[in-house]
Amino acid sequence: MRRVVTGCLAAIFALPLVGSTAAAQPPQGPVFSDGEAQPVFDPAQAVRQDLFVTAPVDSDHDGQQDRVHVQVVRPKESDQGLRVPVAYQASPYFSGGNDVPNHNVDTELHVPEQSGPRTMRRTTGDERVAVAAEIDWAYEKYLLARGYAVVYAESLGTGESTGCPTTGAENETIGAKSVVDWLNRRAPGHDAGGAPVQAHWSTGKVGMMGVSYNGTLPNAVASTGVEGLEAIVPIGAISNWYDYYRTDGAVVAPGGYQGEDADVLAEYVHTRADREPCRPVIDGLTAEQDRITGDYSRFWNERNYLDDVDEVHAAVLSVHGLNDWNVKTRQAAQWYRALREHDVPHKIWWHQSGHTDPIKLREQEWLRTLNRWFTRYLHDVPNGVEGEPRATVQREDGSWTEEPEWPAPDAAETVLRPSAGGPQRGGLSAANPAAEVVEGLTDDAGLLAEELAAAPSSPNRLAYFTEPLAEQARVSGEVRADLALTFDRPAANVTALLVDLAPDGSVSVVTRGWTDPQNREALDRTTPIEPGQNYAITVTMQPDDYVFAPGHRLGVVVLSSDRDFTLRPKPGAGLRLDLARTSISIPAVGSIS
């Protein structure tokens, strides 16, 4: 997640400006047309402030409340009596990051009965710190021109803020929330010399927005129910940190960052000048995150914003990439589902790219969507956005569709069952369960899942495919593989892939999922595996929205370790799949035969 630093995005906006007014006239106010704020303010004349907001938390345990470094950029008219709403981005990245090594993932899996040392410590890399100068953003000029102040805040333990980074814990939420409180005159602010600074220019209406960690903090702050936060735009954002570094009991990495964990990310963003006070805090992350069992715990529960979704009242415009394997699609899908269930105003954009900002993909339409969202909820102009289609989905060919809701309302569960031939390519259909057939695979973490899925045969995976589809079929939502598995060792990874086999023989991975079979009974409890005994193991894949073209075959591939995501034990673990007790549940629009 740390590769996205939105302050470095580049965009140029042409801004038609209203001419200057006479000194005796009141300041220019916002102008609206067709439900959108218009560019009538001059960003070149914006007022800039640098200040600190006091947060009611002492996360570095120095006996003083933490201090959040804030930069404000606002229309000059806000110094002439005009009060404006705020677009607010909080980030741990404004001051760069440190060179930090990841954990070793070439390690054996945890077996409860074993004793002795475990691989859980890491070495500390060279630490290089950058200091935030004037913070910028691709959206700054666009928002200033339309009557918003733009506010930046450095997350606790980063840049000029005090406190400690904790990768999503409560102190970071409090730090970011305190700026919303300051904008609503509920928290004190002061300049570098200690003189009080008040947000006299603020209407108190705030919208938080950002990508990655910068999009996760809006989720966190919204989950507090803080008054004044009227809208959030989380892009590629996390809703539950457990699902970022773990999956159903398995230690699973964010894509591209094998071996990263909560402590590594905290160390990466830990850029405050004096870092000794936070050393015990970050060391505590290493101990408490538990890379041994992968169990859900109080540590992870503190970082689960889903638990407090009933507190959210901010209108949520969510954006996520269907091919984002850094912050995976479950993060957006589960947050969106929870918001829907709690009647929070909501809309979602799904695009076909990875971990990125939609301004890079569909600039004008995205800016129009964002403008209408903020116009409605920050300027309080009724423009009907709440009655528009809730879902915008980009299809595989690059086209975009508007839909009433997501997942597709007409998606229905289709249950498919495998038939013999998995070491090569077995069948997959809606037919009755197969006769008693058991097929096996041998784990080899040295092989890529994509290579195993594409291989016509392999002893290291089992693959099952439908007949060529007579018509297109859309998968919209969460695919579940209910597997009947026997293990020859007391610990093993379990991975399942949904794949697309094209008429030319090429195979692409659509989505995937992982689990630790030792967590089959409970997410927060490890239960040993007895070699030779058959277990019902469920693998829930990352939510997706994908169209299989006519003539293509839908396939499911079962393997053990997934080199790019799971821990990598030595090769050799054996898994056997009972086909008669195995099924695949697919949320499908259209027929899959």
C-alpha cells in the first residue's frame, strides 16, 4: 500500500476565473450550475497556513497530548468573511518513508504442538527521513476554484506531527479526527510560536478523500461518527486491516509487498524527527500482530472499522480497482455492503486497473462525479445524486456502465461441481455430485499460481473447467469454494483460483482466495489438523465483477501455497480433494453450464 503517495500526482486544470470585485462589495461566493460547483475562485491567490492541532491522545507516552501538523490552503475570499467547506486529506506519506526490510516468508507453517523459536523478528534497515515542505495535491487547484479550502494533515508519528504510527490503530484515527474537530471549533490549534489559530473561515462541513492509506483514514474517521464529516471518498482504501495482512487465518501479503506487515509499514512511515519515543510502540506491533498463527485478535479488532459502521453518517463515494491486489477488493466490497445495510448514502466506482486514482483513468467524468458528490454534501446543494445509479463499473473492454446497485441485483448463486481429471483438466458443471473420486496435489511454493493455472497438467495443482460457454456469463460478487480436503501434514496453505480459459488456450486468473485450514472452526482460534482426516474447508475468493465471453471456459484451480501471497514452506505437503463433497458457488448473471 505504501507505493501510492497522492501528493506526487500531476494534473493540470484550465480554470476560467471571475474578475475581481470592487473593494466595497462582499466577497465572491460559490456559484452552482447543473448541480455542480463552478470554478469562480482564483487558486493563485489562495491563502496558506501552517499550524498544529492538539489531539486528545498521548501515543508516544511523553506526558503530552499528540500534535498534528496541518497545512491549510483556502480561497483569499475566506479572509474577507466568506466561510467555505473543506476537502481534507490526512496522510502518513507527506514526508516520505524509510528503507525497511520485509519479513522472511520462506518459512515453515505453524504447528500448535511444536515448541521452540519462531520466525517473527526482522532486522532494521537504514532509516532515511524526508521533511514535508509545501504539500500539494492533483485536486488542489480544482477544489480551490470551486470554493473549497484544502486541508492536509500529517498522520501521527510522521513528518512534523508527534505521536507514533501504529498502522491503523485508534490513536491514528483520533489524530486525523482532531482536525475535523478543529475545523468545527472543538479542538485547539496553534502556530509554530504557540499562538492560537482558529478556523474562522470554515463552515464546519468536511469531506475526507485520498488513495490507499490516505483513503483508509477517511474510513477510520467516519467510523467515529464525528460531527462535521459530511462526506468521504475512500479510493483503494482499507476497511479492516486484518484483511490486508491476513486472510481467514492465513498470513497473506498485499500484492507486490511479500513479507510486509503492520510493523514494517509503521516503520516505513515513521518520519518524525525524534523517533526514539516510538521504538517500544513499533516493537509492540511486531509482537502483537502475530505472524505465527494468523489468528484474529484484539490487536486486529482495534483496526477493524467495520465494527463501527453503525456510527457512519458521512456520505461515501467509494472507488476501487477490480485488479487491485495490494488493497484487495474485499476491502471495498465489505465496507460498501455494510454501508448499504445501515442506509448510509453510498456510491461505488469499480475500474479495471489496480491500486490507482481514477483521475488517471477517466479524468473528466471522475471530476464531474466528485464535484457533484461534494456539491451535494459539502455545499448542501440538492442536485439529486442520491437518486442516481449507485454503481459505476468499467468492463474488460474499457467501456463504462451505470447500474442501480452492486453486486449486480440479478446475480444468482450457481453451484458447480468438479469431475475427475484435476491433475490435467477435469470437468466442472452443475451436474449432481461426482462418484467417489479423490484426487491429490503436492505443494510447491516455488511455482507461481499463474503458471500452475496455465499448465495443461501438473502434480502441484488440481484444475476443473466448464465446457465452452454458449453465451456470456458475468460473475458479480464473491465466489466460494467449499472443499473436502485431507492433509498429510498438520499444517498447509490452501489456495483457490477462479480462472478464464480462452479458445486460444491461454489462461488468466480472475480472482483468488486463501485460508489456513487450522482456522476452519473460528477466525480467532487455531485448531490442529489431524493428518489423514477429511475436513470441510471453505475458501472465499476476493469479490469481483468479470464477464466470461462466449466460447471461454470458466475454471477453478486448487493449490496449496501461493508464492506471491502466502508464506512459503518447503515443498512436499500433500493435499487430497474429495470431489463428491466439493462444490463451487458463483454469483452469476447468465447461464454457466
